[in-house]
Amino acid sequence: MTEKKHKSGFVNIVGNPNVGKSTLMNRLVGEKISIITSKAQTTRHRIIGIVNTEDMQIVYSDTPGILQPNYKLQESMLNFSESALGDADVLLYVTDVIEKLDKHEDFLHKIQKVDFPVLLLINKIDLTDQAKLEKLVVDWKEILPSAEIIPISAMANFNIDYVKQRVEALMPDSPPYFEKDALTDKPARFFVTEIIREKILLYYQKEIPYAVEVVVEEFKDEEKLIRIKALIIVERESQKGIIIGPKGQALKKIGTMARKDIERFFDKKVYLEIFVKVEKDWRNRDNILKAFGYQIG
């Protein structure tokens, strides 16, 4: 009896902002790996979620939404998205029933040239009717003729199992790339920063969340408690005042919301301290962006 071969591969998720990439990523991985809000540019890094079975390892990668960069942080975010076209075994290009088909045509031209399987996922199909969806499928087939088109609703978990089946069928024979008990390539501190940043995105309005970065200065995993000291970086003194709020109430609210989610994530009690620091124009400073883990140049 021949032994079953092990399969492994990289599945990269790309698409424009707000089409549901992070919701899809979390559905595929079965864990909340990527933060989700209704604001564009929520995902800033390339985030990996690993699905393991006895004879397969699928490495999913969620990337920032494709955008025209206005500052160096956004250039780094676009680098993460474009690098996803170079190292995939399968590409999941996510669109939805709302966005224009010709948005970021130059990125679509790059996808037309890739030599590995592309699954084009039309998300949010619950927001349209059958006739419009069928026309959308025909239109997309003209733009990406070699792609397999699958209508889905990530939010309603519709057709996600079929996407998983197609991905599994396309995995090449390979030993695992990561330890078989790994869920992600990111350290624990990364998820703390993402959870705090998600709360900032949800709680504050307009530009404030985009001028914010979160750094974990201390992460001590003790027997019964995780002690965390985090720093919220802003660009201006006025932003610091807004983050803290009158009598520190806004920062306290953020801290409570984040602590509860961090406790759920690690299944352990957490003591969380958060401070706010001004770092002028950090989104355009190479040395600071590199220190925060962004790809520059």
C-alpha cells in the first residue's frame, strides 16, 4: 500500500480595500487572525494563517487592500500586496458585487500574467440579484479568462466550504513549511497590537486611526496572568489628546475592550497598560516604518 503524499502550499488573498478579504481569511483559517472593521486599509501587514491536517498544510496569507499610495506607509502596504503575486501556489482574488471592475487596472494586468491557478471570488452576493450576478461573472471572465469564478458571501459563510475544497485540490505535493501545530508565523505580540488597533479603528472617527500605530513594549507570560505594556503612537499632540479623551475616559474604554479580546485570544487573564506617545510624521519615516515591520523600498 503506497503512503499518501503530503501536500503544502501558499494561498495568497488579494483585492481592493473593503471587499471582505479579512472576513474570508478568518473563515478559511477557522480563527480570528485578521482584524475586521468597515474602514478601508484595516490590514496593514501581510498576515499568515496556517491550516494543518495530517497530510496537508495550507498557508493562507491576507494582504492589505490595493491602493494608490499617498505616503510611505501605504507604499509598504502595496509592497505586501504585490509580493503576494510572486510566491503563491494559488491566488484568491477577492472582489464584490459593488466595486467597479476596472479599479486598479494595473494590478489586474499583473494577475493576468501569473502562471499559477487564480480563484476569483465575487463576495457579498447577498447584496445583488441573480441576473446582475450572472452579468458580473461574464464581465469578469473577459478580464481574467483563466480564473475560476466562485460567487461567495464570506459574512454568511456561503460557498466557503467549496472554496476550501478547490484550494485543497490545487495544493502541490510538498512537505510542510511550518511546524504542524503552528497557526501563524506572527508572534503573540503582533496579535496584541492588532487587537488594540482594531479597537482604535472601531472607536475613533475619520483620520485618527490611520495616524496610529501600536507597539508592545512588554509581554510577560506568567503562570496565571499575561502582563502587557503597549504604546499607541500618534503623529501630533492634538491626536494624543483625542486618543486619551477627557479625564482619560477614551483610552480607558479602548483598554477595556482590547483586554477582553486579548484574554479571549490567549484564553488567559491579562493585565494591560496602554500609554500614548507622539512620533511626528511617523508614516513617512523609513527608520520608524522598518522598526514597525513594514517593507520599505
